[in-house]
Amino acid sequence: MARGRLIAFEGLDQSGKQTQAEWLVAALEAAGHAVHTVSFPDYATSIGAEIGQALQGHRGYGPDVLQLLYIANRYEHAPAIRRWLSEGAMVVADRYAASSLAYGDAQGLDLAWLTDVQRHLPPADLTFLLDITPETSLGRKQAARDKFERDLPLLARVRESYHRQARGDGWCQIDGTRTPDQVRGDVLSVVRARLGLL
């Protein structure tokens, strides 16, 4: 049985990751693939709940501890992701390992360390960066923003880090300021061309 594929969506909040992930899942299922989804952070776990407390300002964790929590949250799902991939299923992730690199880098953490800590996670086969500016993110959601979402200088650094990552293999950067349908067309075209799944 052929190994499945792991496809991740990255970008600032309100860049359209959840919408595009859902549309890709529907397209893959329509093409006859078994598909599983993951979304990080997963607030339903005890680690995820702790992350939620930190994002709302109820915990005083430093950037290193918070990124370790994010990474641990992904490791909670790693056994299931490996099993799905080994069964030939497709896995679509709304945020994945690159998020810790982008946000950790933006807060001055060592990229080599962040990469090494995540080395045992199943790697993404394809990562989409849905690129928007911090100002666009703010314009799309002005209420109930967590502490990261309210920090525009931090988000600018996060975006720059994502841009650097997106120059690597296995990435596709898409202009997330266009209409959702236009972005969807690009996503499906890239999945078809690079992975031959649709």
C-alpha cells in the first residue's frame, strides 16, 4: 500500500487556513481518498487547554516553554498521524511544525533547537503558506484576539520567518489576500501537480 501524504496549511491567523483545509479535504474525498484532519493547537487535550490559558494571559510562560507546549501538542497526535499515513490515507493539517519555527523565530528562539525538538514528528509532504499582512489579519478579526494576534510587530516578524521557510523544498506560497475561490484554485492545482492526488 502506498504511503499517504501530509499536507499542512500555515500563515497568520485569518489567512484562510481552516477554509482551505476544509475545501481540500472535500476535494480529496471526492477523488476517492481516505482523509483525516488535524488542527493545532488542539485545545481538547490537557496540553492544548494549557496553551489556551497561556494565550488568554492566564499563564506567564516564556516563549521557549510555550513553544514546547505547542510541540508537545503535536506529538500527542503523532502516533495517529503515522498510522493514517501508513494506511495510505491523506492527512490535512491546519498549522503544523512550521508554526513553531515561525513564531519561535519571531520571539528570538533558536531555529536549530526548534527544528531538532520536532525531528520525530511525521514531516509534511507539502506545506502551503497563505500569505497575508498583519494588518489584513487584524482587519479580518478585530474582536477576541489572543495576545499573539494583538501584537502586530510580532506578526510582522512571524510573516518574515514564514517567507524564509517558504523558500525551501516542499513549500508553496500563495497570496491569501485574494478571494477564497481564487486561493482554492491554486491549492488544488498545486496538489494535483506536485502530488498527483486530484
